[in-house]
Amino acid sequence: MSAEIIEYLKTPLSKDELKKLYTQLNIEEVVHMMRPKEAEFKEAGLDKTTSTDEELFDAMVAHPKLLERPIVINGDQARIGRPPESVLEIL
């Protein structure tokens, strides 16, 4: 199996791509695919409990650094690689 590496800091994902990724991750909340400790999260006026999904997706489009990484995609499933063992579920 060969891996495709997407450097989304250089080529940011679109809002539609982020929404698809959210579905593939199969997580409960959009904020779980983000890095809320980054300065950009607070600077964008976001809050982990009150910001809407649309606001969170818009922030990831504007600030790709907010997307948690690494993310591994295999077929129609994806996992955040923290901890790395979580990726084994989809390989």
C-alpha cells in the first residue's frame, strides 16, 4: 500500500473536503478534528462548546493549521493519528 501525503498547510482543504473528512472520521463533534489550543482558534473567536459546525469549518478553511494532524484515510474511513494506534483500526 502506498500513501498519498497531502500537505494541507500548503494546499488547504476546501469546506466540502473538510466536511467529507469529518464524515470519514466518524467523530461526534467537528471540534474534535481541530487543534483548539492553537492561537488562531481563540483569535477567530471560537469556543469549543458554543461555536457552530459552520463556524468551525470556516475557521479551518481560513486557518488550515487548526486541523488536527496527522490524519490517515483508507477508503471511506479516516482516523486522527493521535495516538498512532488509532490508525490501525482502518488499515
